[in-house]
Amino acid sequence: MAEDSKIFEENKNWSRKLEKEIEGKVNSLKWNFSPSSGKNIFSIDTPPPYTSGRPWHLGAAAQYSKIDAIARSQRMLGKEVLFPIGMDRNGIPVERYAEKKYDIRMRDTPREKFIDLCRESLDELEKEMFDILRSFAYSADFDQVYRTDSVEYRKLTQSTFIEMWKKGRIIRGTRPSNYCIDCGTTIADAEIEYKEMDTSLVYFYFKIKDSNKKILVASTRPELLGACSAILVNPEDERFKDFVNKTAITPIYNREVKIIAHSYAKAEFGSGAVMICSYGDYNDVMIIKELQLPENIIIDTNGRMNENAGDKLKGMKVKEARKEIISMLQEAGCVEKIEDIQHRTPMCERSKTPIEIIPLDEYYLKVTDIKDKLEELANELTMIPEQHKQILINWLKVSTDWPISRRRYYGTEIPLWYCKKCNEPYVPEEGKYYQPWKENPPEGAVCSKCGGKEFVGDDRTFDTWMDSSVSALYVTKYLSDKNFYEKTYPLSLRTQGIDIIRTWLNYSILRCYLLTDKLPWEKAWIDGMGLDEHGEKMSKSKGNGIDPTIVIEKYGADAFRFWAASEALPGSNFLFSESRLQGSAKFLTKLWNVARLINKFGNSYDINEIQLNESDKWIIAYMEKLTEECRKGYEELNPFIPANRVREFMWNVFAPHYIELVKARAYGESFSENEKKSAIYALNYVFRRILLLMSPITPFITQTLWSTLYKEESIHYQMIPEAKGYDDKLLLLGDRIMEFNSKVWNAKKEQKLSLRDAIKIEIPRDLEPFEKDLKSMHNIIN
RNA sequence: GGGCCUAUGGUCUAGUGGUUAUGACGUCUGCCUUACACGCAGAAGGCCGGGAGUUCGAACCUCCCUGGGCCCACCA
């Protein structure tokens, strides 16, 4: 024992230093999945981290550490666990990252070259990501990392797209999109920033048809007058009561538009009447859709007015056109006044120019016709916690067809070509990875419509969620291994954050259902968000993100993992607090020191040779109860329960009451050999169990203690035993012991005695079986 | 503006329709008691956001209000 115990002599505290010593061992354990092991399969669809963010913030690392605790605990409950790790590497964020890093612009860079630079960036970022994951012993199968930009993965994305194309689920449509004129592309909502801009609010009159009345409208976008399709007034607004359902005549263009009562128009703003144009903003989009108003597009993708704007404005840029139409309106005598106002304008985050909402020809995945079915599926899915299901249900109610094409470079290519003669799309067969922007269609391709043999490739990519939404199919080998797929799909569990319910969860259900006719998983475990110490979401723009590597280096990975598990129930948001993390580190040191004590006594006793003492029976019964509770927590995918139960037991029962009660006996002072052995047996019985219960949450310290104290193979290959039956009466007696202890401590305090001083105090009759231990613990002399 | 969630001692958190509401951190007091001062023991501190209701009884169920968080939409 002496040699192994050196670590205990040299270290009074658990620390990151000790974790580093065991890191190699902990991370070298293999977690390969074997579908034919005969055990029940527990398969997890984990989020492939997005590789562009730096640093990966603490909230995300905390979430992954909880997911890891779930995977580890399922193994220790006897399951064959599929716990894959992937990297999400497609899409706009990495393109941006590369642009910034190499000071280039995507569209000014040859596509091949740009793709190479993106891939280079990704490889670096990915390495950092793996390092972080390994630093807290994430136990996925790192021998089989998947990447969403690999040929294999993109093949799956494309094949499943083609499958859906053949099923008629892909539609082509021209719908309003965010369009940055400067960048020449559609951009995502997330890429828009709002900025207060000085602008003019122009008040001008429309004539009412067949009347000499006029209606006053206020607009910041008068250049869109030619695209005006209605005027809205609030139904409660007395000023306009008589105008509702009348027809107005647009100045300049002399077109007829209806005046409609609609709550969107606010009486307080401007003149109280608003003109709806295609498209000034997304309200216009909504209103035009809702009221089924005609669409009249007057701005082209170069940011110039087109022929629909009239001869005078045609060819002008938006700003010039605005100036021009104002003077035209003034000449026509329609302008009442012009106010200078501040206006929040949607701008392209990158070019800092206003975006326009322009209908573009894009592909959509049709969902609107199966919304009822999706809602049904959502209701069938078990969500943990159940309350978060509402977010998905609510979203399903308002969601529309999913636009899936992007005018970008670094993504999975849309596998389509178009006939040069008639523009008919040509769809290749599934099962290969296609790059239409640089490849010809497969040999022998013929246009199904006109028989043409020359094609031009689609140069767009997919929305990156098209890739990640089939992760459940990729990890179960949907295309590549039928046997494996049938054993593992649907998966047992999806784990993810609450922030991507509308995207990843929603799109995954949609895609997998359309392809397999089933929900991809039995359960979805939805975690809350990591917030900063003030309860605000961590984000780059706020600058309040915390780097997990710094925290882990300072306090240790186990302290971090224990903090994450014990801080909040899964599903709740959790606030980062350094002092609470310190509390977790202290707890690990407590565990460490209990081990140091137990180590002094050795442990090689056979239960069959020992007559157990009453105190020892009590703590073992307590341990069985705790095991039962913790197992239940793990079965419910809730590491919060074991983390907190074990901590409470350790710190409030085991260390202060039980250990103090039996310490002298374990040292063997004035006790029989059997009494001594009984104490040592129970101390080890309980401590081993504690280590097992803790090991999914704190893999480092438990591994170190397990190998130092018990010299057995890795704790991470052990099972958590089922709880044995226990006697409730014994537990009640245990509570009486703890009450009595406090009573004695209080008495000593009142009498200004030190804790080891002798005291005269009566031991309650029901505690007679424990009398000898109690006397030695408190130095009671009667 | 719309939706969802949430509200428990200074801070953060657990909790069940029913006797003195859980734990952690912090605070105060006393202790280096053969594992731990990152410790031990003791103590203070909460009308469980406000109001109404259901009930024999509510922190726990219902409604309203208020505060907070998140998502969506953002002012023609």
C-alpha cells in the first residue's frame, strides 16, 4: 500500500495537476460500439459541434459534459451505447471566418481556392474543438469521427435530397428573401443587423376613387409606391372609418388599391395609414400573404428600379429613386410634409448596406401539407423536460416551407443540372457525391423533356441544416450498412440545446420522417442555455462569453463537470458562477480526503468472516437507498440527481456522522478485531459505491481513486450495481444518531468544551446498539 | 407587439396538496478534534413575487397583475 499511497501523502487536494496525470489513461479507454454484443442498445444522436465558433463557450462545454455523463451512466447501467461524435463543418459561419482570417471576399476568390481556405480553417478549428472535448474526457467514439463536409456525409445529404425530389417534396419557388445587393446573395436572418439611420418619413395623399376626399399615408420607402398593393388603417381608428373598403388611387402611377382595416396599422404612427408594398419589410410579406394581395416587384437584384417602377425611375438605384419620387410627388402637390426621423434599418452585417426583400428563385422542402402529421409526431416524442415540447409545437404551427438553397460556396452542393436547351432540371441517381458547379452530369445524361444532352450545373449549396438534419441517419449507417441501421434506428435519444429546437430538432424530425416514415428517436433531451453570472445569454457580440479551457485549467475538468451536472436540472438555464464552481472543486477535495483516510485502513476483508456492527449496517442501508435514487436519476437521464444526492450524503451524513462514529474503531483502539474489520469493510463498501455513482460525472478523480484504492481495472468499465433491499427502521435510527450527535456538539459548545473533551451525557435508549461507537466518538463518560 | 418559460433566505438552487420548506455559496461565532483550514462545529437569515379563487388545508392547482429570461416580429 505504501508505494501506491504516495499520491495521498503528496496531495492534500484534488487538482488539475492530478487530472493531467490520469488524462492519458482516461482518454485511452475505448468506447467502440458493437451492435451484436447482446446488450440492450442505447444510441444517442448528439449535436455535431459547429466548428466555426471560437472560443467554444462555456455553456456549450457544460452541455456536452452532461451529455457525456448520460452516455457513461448508460454504459454503467449495462447498455451497449452508441455515442458518436461529429463535426458540423458546412455553411456561412466558416466562410465568414475564412474571409476574415485571410482577408478575402468569397465572390472575389476562385471557388476552388476559397473552399481550400475554408477547409484549412476548419481543420485548425476542429483540432481545438477536439482538444477541449478531450480535456474534459468526452467519451464518444473518437475512432469514428464524422464530418458533415466529408464525401460520405455529403453523399447522404444529396442522396436524401434526391429521394425527396423523387417523392415530389422539393418545390421550386420564387419567394421574398433577404437579399444583399452589395454581396449579391441571399443572406440568412441571422446575418442581418439593425441600425438606426436618419431617413425621411414622407406624408403624402392618395385620392379616393369616385370621391373628392383624400387619404394621408406616411412612408419611409416612397420609391416603392409603384409596388403598392393596399393601404391599411386600424379598424378602431375613427379618422378612417369612412375610408375602409373604399378604393384609393396611387399618385404618379394612378393605380387602384384597396383600403383595408387591419390591426397591423397603428393609429399613433405616422398618419395612421400605411401602404403595403412588395416588399418594404417582412410585415409587407406577411400582410401580402395573409390578404393575398398581388405582388409587384420593382427592384432588381442589382439594386436598381426595373420597368415596373415606370420609365422615369427605371434604372435608378434605390436611393436615387427615393429622391426622385419625392420631388415628383411634390410637383404633383401630393406631399403634406416630410419629417426627419431615425429609423431602424435592416443592414447586411458584412457590407453595412441596407438589404432589400426581393423574391428569388430558390428550392423549398414542402412542409405545409404535412404539418398535422408533424405535430402528431412531436406529440409522440418523449421530451425531457416535457415542457419544452411546446416550443416545437408552437413553431410547427407557424412554420412554412423550408427554403433549402443558398448562393454560397462552402456547403453540400445541390445535385442538379439544367438542360441548356429547355432549362429542365436533370436529377442524377442517389449514391454518389456530386459537384455540379465543376463537374459534368453523369455519363449519358439526357434531358427528360427535350432530349437535350448539354447541361449546366446548379452552382448553389444547401442550407447547412440540410446536412445536420440527417445526422440520425448518418450515425446509424442508413445508406451504408443495412444491418447496423436496422439495429440502431430509431435511436434511443437525441440530446441538444433548447436554442436549436426550431432548427435542428424540427428539421431532423421532418427529414427523417419523410425518409423513414418514423420518428428518428424515442426521446429528446433538451438542455437549457448557459448564461453568464447576471443571467444573460453568452454571446460574442455581448462579449460575455467565457472560455471553458481557462476554467478547466484553473479548477479542473471534474470540478467543471460536477458543477454542470449539479447546478441545474436538465432543461433549465444555468448561470455561470465562479464561486459555485469553486464549491464543486471543494467537494472533490472532500472526496479525496475521505479516500486518504480510508486508505489508511486497507480493505481486504471478506464479509463472510465479519459480524457487521449496527452502525455499519446503518450506513450500508443508507447507501442502498442512495444507490436506488441515483440509479433512478441516471435512468431518467438526469445527472443532477446523483450529483446532488451523493454530495449531500458525503458531506452531511457519511463524513461528519458515520466516519466520525467509526474512526476510532477503524483504527482499532479498544475495539475487537471483528469490530475493526466491520468498520473497515463498511467504509470501503460505501466508498466504492460512491465512486461508482460519481464516475459518470467525474471520470478523473474516480479513476484515480479506484485504481489507487482498489487496484482494479478501470472504474469506467464497471457496472453500477442494483440496490439491495434495506431496512427503513435502520435509516430512522440513523437519523436519531445524527440528531444525537448535534445535541452533543451543542452541549460541548455551550459548556465551552473542545470536541475531544470528555462529556457526561445520557445516550437515548433507542441508540443503545450504537453506544460503544457513540462513546468513543464524543468521549462520553457516564 | 406576439408566443413560451420562469419567480423559493444576500446569491443560486431542490421540493411534495397536509405537522418545524432542501441543499450549496456567502455572512457571523468558536475550534488546527491522529483525512481534509479548499476543513470541523454552531448560529443568524425566507410572511416560498403581488392579488384573487379552488380546497378542511397551497410555496405546490386556477385566474389576473408585476418582474426576469428566451424565441419570433420590429415599427410604416
